[in-house]
Amino acid sequence: MRILVLGHTGYLGRHVVERLRALPGATVLGGGRSPAADLPVDLATVRPERLAKALAAAAPDTVVNCAGATGGDAVTLAEVNARGPAVLCAALREAAPAARLVHLGSAAEYGPGVPGVPVTESAATRPAGPYGATKLAGTVAVTASGLDAVVLRVGNPVGPGAPPSGLPGRLAGLLRAAGPDPDAVLRLGDLSAYRDFVDVRDVARAAVLAVTVPGRLPPVLNIGGGRAVPVRELVHGLIRRAGFPGRIEEEATGPSGVTGPTGPTGPTGSAGSSRSAEVSWQCSDITAAEAALGWRPAHTLDDALAALWEGDR
């Protein structure tokens, strides 16, 4: 089996590649903006006909699209998260129409949740900002493509290798920098939002199952931890893991209350997350993924935080 992973050097992509390479008989190719990639391509700019030629040469049986932008202005987000999947689908229809496409979406596509009610894949999508809106546009491109395709709608990934662009990785970096200083102060935004955290290794396992499970899959499957967790719980869990002796100061993000998980910025203040604007509660119903893939999370949030802090996989 030949498997092409686009965005193979990113946070999710690295874990997916690692899992796929353990499959017997699998040839895993990496695609992305790096000139050293097996298939050097930038989905934000490539023309469909050029990508089709490259895909024809690569001849993948399956494509896993982990490419995506989580930050930047609305134009950047649209180019990567909306245009990218649309171009990929157009190229696959021409060059490899029988290939399976596994596309990583985001729970941000749902928008604000109702406290106590996990969202199913049939729930209305009401993204609250450009990130969720552009990820939703990418999902629509995939589900309307006519390809053998599935969108894995991923919750908030956490675990080993978490990048500093997200709260867990950013906080881990600041805790390492602070060290054992009892006078250190980390200022954070409002931490009262609830999120569905999922270990990145469980996300990778779901992607591998989506690659290997025979037969057509549902168009969208939620991949999350299956429970709503206060962002404050994640923060204090990582602080305990680090043995941080200093002080945390939590700051309100505005008169509207919680705007989602925000990251520490040191002694000068806090910054909100553009990915979670106006979303105070989010939780995914993951029963469909269990039925279709035989998948459930194998790691707890504590497992994920331990692996993040210790740097182990």
C-alpha cells in the first residue's frame, strides 16, 4: 500500500507518519512545502493540474491530508484550509480517483456548543471565527468531492511534540523557562472554557484506522476525548507535572466572559485564541468513530500531559 501524507512534518502529520510506517507492507510518502519532501507541494498555491501530475507519478492508494493552518489572517487560513482541500480533491479526481482520502478537520467547525450536550456529526455547523469557517469549507470540499473520502473532525490535540502555537505547547515552554523559581509569575487569560482534549497519538491511530478499514466510511467522524474538560484543569495538570513553584494569575479576556483557551505570554499580559473566539463549551460525541473504525481514545489527559512534559512518545 502506498500512502501519501500531506503536511507530514507538522504536529499531527509527524505522529500519523510514525504510525503508518509501522504498517506491514506500507510505503509512506511525505508531501509538503519542504523541497526535501517526496512530493514537494504547497496546497495553498499549487495549480490543480500540476498537483494531478505529481499525484499520478506518486500513485498513492491513500492520501492523508494533515496540512492546515491554525493561525494567520483570514486570507492565509482560507488559502490553506479551504482552497487546499478543494485543489487536492480536484487533482485526485483526475489522477487517482480510486484512492481513499483521509482529511483532518476540526471540531471548531461546529462552533459554540450547548453545555452538557456532546455534538454528533449531524449537528449544525456554526463556526465562530475564520479558522473554523475555513476548516468547514475544506470539509465541504472533501465530502462533496465524490471520492472515497472521510473527514476526521479532531478535537483539541495535546501530547508529545505539542507546538508553541497552541496553549499546551506554549505553556510547557514557559514552565521550562521558569524552572524552579518560586517568584515566577505566569499570566494567563480566562481558563474557564471547556474543551474536548484528545491525545495526539490517539488522533494518529484514528487516521491509521481510517486508512486501513475496508469499505466506505461515513463522510465525517468525530475524533475527540469524548468529554468536556475545563481548560483550567489542563493548565493545572501540566503545572503539577512540571512541579512549578511559582504563581499563576488568571485574567479575564473581556466583558463577554470566556472566549476559549488562551496562552500565557509572561509578565506583560495574556492573549486570546483566534481559533476559539466566543466558544465557551465544546465536546464531541465519538460513538460514530467507535462504530465505523473500532476506535476509542486509549490515552487520558494525564497521559497526554505526561508525554508532553517528558518529551516521550
